[in-house]
Amino acid sequence: MKLQKDIPILFLEEITRKGLSITRYQQTDDQDMLLKAVHRDDHYVFVFQLLGKSRIMVDFNEITLNGRSVLCILPGQVHQGISAFNVDALFIAIEAALIKDSLQSIFEEKVPIKGSVNLNEDDALLLEKSIELLMDISLRSARGNLQAEIGRSFTDTCIGMIACAFDSVEDSTHGSHLRTVVIARQFKRLLSQSYKTERMPSGYAGLMNISTSYLNEAVKLVTGFPASYWIRQQVVIEAKRVLFYTDCSVKQISAMLGFEDHHYFSRFFTKGAGMSPMSFRQKYRE
């Protein structure tokens, strides 16, 4: 594996200035699907597969799509295609700002549990028609504010349909009180933004104007783990990405993640990953 100084980031603005790009691949095999090296995106990616079989690596998890299914890749997740056979799929790349907060919350909560979901025939057909219509609308030349409003409405519809599919994924939120679900989602969103500078549950509790004990209680009720667990996991998974895909030293990674003492970072990582940073690098590069 050829190592790089940093994990490449694909910026949506390099593809389109509209904040939305939809591409269809039909009867596609490996050579067409796997052109991109390991990278991360600054935007959401939805892979809506109608036919075929494909395998994608997302943050050290291999996800297999068989037939009608949808994969969601969150901004910042490291990913790469592994294989594709006779695939018919629609790829949606969309700026986070174009996705409603309520829908983003669903993806942020559900995708770490299960990165892809299967669709029944009726739901898949309806989603296919909706996305194709959105493609037609987005390709038309601008005809004033009304057309833009129509485009936004269809975007909300398509992303909303995908969110509904993910929202059906069962997890430990079942039966929990709505207030605790809201708190857990808000915490997860703050965590994704601030994990490099804030690693104490009390800091997040302060940002949310609630007590630390209430934050831990709510997050544990919804996810099964307290806030401190998720803080450590967020830092560890980012460290794993950089350890595996770059040649940065432990000291450099430590500074990158906001640690002043790389020895403390090593202990922090070891507690979360069950092995030292260098042991992880050696194990996964064998």
C-alpha cells in the first residue's frame, strides 16, 4: 500500500457548485466502480443499488450490498470500493447543508449501527422514480426561484425516503423517552464537531445546559454506553484512520487530534482500542 501524508478529501465543490450530484452506473463491474483510492468526503454520499452485488469498506467495516439496498457514508468516514459485479446503482453526493437537521440526526444516529439497509421492491421502485425525477429537474437550466424551490422539495423527498429506511433500523432507542433521544442526538452532533478540543462529558453537558449525570444517563439509555465511551470512540476511530492510511508519526497524530502530550494520547488510544497505536498500525498493515 502506498502511504500518503494525509488521507485525501474529496470536496463536493470540485464536482459541482450546486451542492448536489447524482450519477447512475448501469451494468457496472470493478473497473468502473473502483477508480477512487481510499479517501473521505466533505459531504454525504448515498449509494442506492438496484441490482448486482458490491462490497465497500467504510471505517474498517466491510459492507456488502446485495440487490436492492441503500448505503450511507457520512462526511469524514474513510471509505473505498472493494468489488462490484453487474451493478446498477445511483450515487448521490450532497452537501450537508442541503439535508434537513431532522434527517441528519437520523443518519448520524442510525448509520454507525448499520451502514446500509435493504429495500423491498415497492420502496425501491418509488425511490428510483423520485431520484430520476430529481436528476431531470437538477439538469434543467435555471428558470427562476420557483424551479429552485421545486428542486429543494424533491431533494427533501428523496433524502427523506432514504432516512425513513434507516429509521426503521432497530436499536436500543426502542421504547426510550423522546427527550433522552433528543439529548443523545444532540450530543452525538456536538461530539462530531468538537472531539478534538473537548474530551470531557462535563464540557458537552455545559454546551447543552444540562447536568453531566443527566447527559450520561440519557446517552446510556439510548445507546447502551455513557458519553465518555462515545467521546473515546470518536477520537480512537479518527486516530485509526490516520494510523492506517498515512505515514504520520504518533506524535503528529497526537497533535492533529488536540493532545499536547503524545504519551497521554498513546495511553488514551490503548485504553479505547485494546492495543497501542503502533501495534494497531503493524497489525492492520500485515
